Amino acid sequence: MSEIYDVIVIGAGPAGYPAAIRAGQNKLKVACVDEWQNFDGTYAFGGTCLNAGCIPSKALLESSELFQRAKEEFSVHGIKIGDLKLDLAAMQKRRASIVKTMTGGITALFKANGVVGIQGHGRLLPGNRVLVTGKDGAEKTLAAKHVVLASGSVPIRLKNVPHDGKFIVDSWNALEFDAVPARLGVIGAGVIGLELGSVWRRLGSEVTVIEALDTFLPIADQTIAKEALRHFKKQGLDIKLGAKVSSAKVANAKVEGATAAGAHATAVDVVYTDAQGEHTLQVDKLVVAVGRKPFTAGLLAEGTGVSLDDRGFIKVDDHCRTGVANVWAVGDVVRGPMLAHKGKEEGVMVADLIAGHFAEVNYKVIPSVIYTQPEIAWVGQTEEGVKASGRAYKVGTFPFAASGRARAMEAAQGMAKIVSAQDDDEVLGIHVIGPMAGELIGEAVLAMEYSASTEDIQRTMHAHPTLSEAIHEAALAVDKKAIDSINR
Ligand SMILES: Cc1cc2nc3c(=O)[nH]c(=O)nc-3n(C[C@H](O)[C@H](O)[C@H](O)COP(=O)(O)OP(=O)(O)OC[C@H]3O[C@@H](n4cnc5c(N)ncnc54)[C@H](O)[C@@H]3O)c2cc1C
């Protein structure tokens, strides 16, 4: 006799666990099945985001930024420190402890919301049953009125760049290095490649980022992307655009300057081609960060009727219905940007729809953040996108160089930019590169969620001196009414 639930969620990442929690809040009988195991074989809820993505990367970005600032910025503030030393083991211990606290928190949230957390592999069987297989091979079958698939994504691997987890690694391995690689190669100048490259550059690595596209950050507004590229190059990130990696292999390399016979170390030879021809780059570690793909291995038994598109995503409609009665799918495993907050909103929406409530996700207003220094964040359309749509538009920018708060923070780099419609003044996109851009974008998201006009932001009082004044001033600049910078 199988256990019967109202809802079974497969996957406890940022899409699955909120779905389960909201289902519990909606007084539904709910179980959440997750198979994530850490390198040491322990189970943990939280998926990629909490265990190997958003949270550990932000922990290391914060620590490495403090190290960098202590090295280069403290003296500007009149703070003198002696011999600055890096204790990477302590930094990594802090990262691991934050992850443990956060993943442990999900167990507590499940308990508080009546969610039965089950650790093991979940497989959807026809008729809304789920076969759960534990680490020890023990099996049990659960049944539910509704099943939510939230199995997430995994890193894309390159055929000629064989992953070994030690020298040729993925983003998860790169968050757990126990020594700073002298020379680090990163394939891919996307969000993950730039964040990881920044961490290890700040901690002392010589970092080369190899990107196949000629355009830097094509998903971002190009005014912002150009400004970002300038800063990253100044920080010593060697970003090679239009460079295609054809192969990489682990090789024994002579240790530079060593005289002793046999003084060799393992390194990675990376072969890439750009407009100048073929090159070989030698690095100590190579991170492959070329994107992620939906993960559905072992998820769907024969005959469930759930279908995948040609890129492997589970097909869903705007409300995350798979087309099979009472089977839903959310998060990275379905179309749309692979972002934790997008998955979370989908998970919550589905749990509310199952309970018979009204719910929807506004896919037009999804914020993006890149946690580099300076930080980059945006919501809505880029200037290039609006131009291509043919709609007449106006633009306002405000440089952080004119912000008293940014100056006080020694972070007066970058700008806020607003793109608005010429006809009805609607805000179409807000883009920020600068200090705390990821926090500032919250105001922009709220404004766009409520279909704000530029004038709405212009007439909203912003505290002084705060970084948020940059958004206010950029809105004023749209109509050449900026007070604290020269209108152009
Ligand atoms: C280095 C890095 C940094 C990132 N930083 C950010 C960031 O700052 N902000 C942001 O928004 N996003 C970030 N992301 C992306 C973010 O992690 C993902 O968008 C998010 O985790 C997707 O959530 P999900 O729940 O759909 O999938 P996942 O988080 O991948 O979770 C899926 C879960 O389902 C489990 N699972 C899969 N199949 C089964 C099965 N058959 N049975 C049982 N369990 C199963 C998996 O083990 C996993 O635990 C980052 C990603 C990486 C790699």
C-alpha cells in the first residue's frame, strides 16, 4: 500500500522547496524528495543554489572582496595594517559553515510547515506515483494527487575538455579549491565564469577568461557591459573575446625556475583559436563555465506522458503545467532564465494553483544580478532591445562618481541607467553597475512590477545620502532634470 499525499515535489532546490513549503501552508499533505549528496556523500536539501551555487559563491565573493579591499583600499581610509595574510582554510570553513546553516534551515522550515522531507532519488511513474530509491537501494512507492518536478540543472561539459574534478573542473569544484591556483583558466565569460574568476583573481590567481562570443555580456545593456569590461580588465582579469577552445588536456609541466631534475607539476594545456590563430595557454586549474542544462536523468519512467523540448527542458505552459493532468514542473528544468528567484516564484505559484488560489509569475520582470565588483544588476529591457523593437525611447544615466554615499564608500564607479518609453513614459528597463547594484535593483523591480512611469520614480523621495539616489537621479536625467549631475 503506497503512502498517499496531496502533493509530492521532486527536488528541494530553490524551486522545489518553496513549492513544498507553500503547499504545506495551504494545508495540503506534502512530501519533498531530494537526492542531492555532497562530495562527502551526505544528503543535503537546498539543491545547486544552497550547496554549490548562489550561497557558497556569494560567501567567497564577500570574503575575497574584503581581502582585496584590505590589501588595496584600507590605506586610502587611513587604516594601516601589518602583514596581510590569507588563510584560505578559514575562508573555506566559513563558506562551508554558511552552507550548512542554510541547508539545515530547510529541514527546520519543512518541519514548521508540515512538509515530509525524504532523501533519495525520485522517479515519476504513470498515474502520479513516485518511486523513491534510497542510497542503500531501498525502494518505496508514494502516490499523490499532484506531482511537481523541480529537478534543476547541471553544468554543461565540453567533449574535448574532459572533466576530472581536480584540474579540469566545474563551478562546484571551483568553489572548494583548497589552495589558490597560481594560474586559473575559465572557459566562459558568463555570470558564473566572471564571479568565480573574480574570487580567485582577488585571492591572487592570474586569471584568463576565454569566451567564444565577440560581444561581452550580450544579455546585459551594452553601456553597462562595456563599463564592466573596462573595470574587470583593470582588475587584472585577462578576458579573451572571440576565442574558441578546441581542446584541453592535463599534462606534466616543468616547474618554472626549478633546477632539480623531476621538478614537474601537473598543469592543463588549453588550445584555443581567435582571430590571430591558434594558441596554447597553460594553467594550473581550468574551470568550465559554459552554461547549464536541464537535469532529467532517471526522473521520468516510461509512459508518464511528460515531454521534453529539443534542448531537454520539460515542456510547460505559462502556469508550469506539463500537459499531463496534475503534473507540474518548475525552476531550471523548464524554460526561462536559470535563476533561483525565478524558480522560487514558479514553485510558489504552482502550490497556490494546486490549492485553488489565483497565482501567476510576471516573466517580464525578472531581475538579474552579477555579484562582481562593481556589481551589475538589471530588470526589464536593454536599450538595444528597445531600439530593436522600434519603440521610441528616452534614456537617463547617473554616475556613482556624483554620489556622496558611493564616494564615502570608496566605490564611486559605474552608473544607474533608465530606459523609458517616449510615448507614455513607462519605465522599460533599469540597469545598474556599481556598489550594491543587486540591492538597488529591488526598487527597480517593484517600480516595474507596478508599471511605474519615469515620473513616478522622479516624484518618489529617496533618502540622502544613499546609493538609491542614483536611481532617482537617473529617472530625473531621463527628462534632463537631474540635480546632482550635468544633464546631457
Ligand atoms: C556557481 C553558481 C552560482 C549561482 N549563483 C546564483 C545567484 O547568485 N543567483 C541566482 O538566482 N542563481 C544563481 N545560480 C543558479 C541557481 O543555482 C539555479 O538557478 C537554481 O539552483 C535552480 O533551482 P532549481 O530548484 O530549479 O534546481 P536545483 O537547485 O538544481 O535543485 C534541484 C534539486 O533536485 C534534485 N534532484 C534532481 N533530480 C532528482 C530526482 N530524480 N530525485 C530526487 N532529487 C532530484 C537535485 O539533486 C537538486 O537538489 C548559480 C548557479 C551556480 C552553479
